Amino acid sequence: MQVDVPDLRGVTVDWQEHTVFWDASQEAWAEDPLQEGAECAAFGKLAAAIGEAMAEAMRKILTAAGLEVTGSGNDYAPDQLLVTRRLAPSPWQARRDAKFERQQEVMRAAWQAKHEAECPNHGPDGDR
């Protein structure tokens, strides 16, 4: 996956096939520079299908996560997406933040209890 910030309009998201597939397709192209053979056509068809499927899957996932997603308008990367803003709060982020806050509260309580045990003459109001 690649991420970029074009003209600060949003974040582009793209996906590329595994290097094993990419290397094999490049070798086939090198052996058939005019791309007239069946092998080049098969690689091209598979690469297009993978790009379309991954773009659709990423669009669905990002949209379900509450993000606004459009096509990037990049003619050289037709399956590239542009994420422009968050439309809804992330339930995952809210859960993570709440968990972090609970952990912080437990730590504060533990430190407070330790402090009170070590300094019994100092109450919460600074009494001596």
C-alpha cells in the first residue's frame, strides 16, 4: 500500500500486487515488448482484476470506518482512492481512547495510594 497527500486535498490510498507477481509480469513484458502474446494479456487481465477488486474492498472498508472516499482522478493509477475527511467517529478509536483512560485512572489511583501510604501526614488538602 502507498499513501500520499496530494495538494493537501486528502490522502491517496493505493495497493500494488506482490513483488513476485510484479516481477513475473515485468519479465513477460520484457519477453514480449509489444504485448501481443497471450501471457502478457493474461498478466494484464489479472492485474486489472486485482486492482479493481482491491480498490472496491478498500473503498468499502474505509467507508465503513467512517471516512469519505472518492477516486483520486489519477489517470495513471485508476484504482487509487482519495480519502478526504472523516464523516463519523471511529468506534475502534473511541474504544481505544476509553481503554487508555481507564488504564490511566488505574495508574493514578495506584500512585495516589502509594503516595498516601508513604506520606500519611499529608492528606488530599495538604494537611500535616
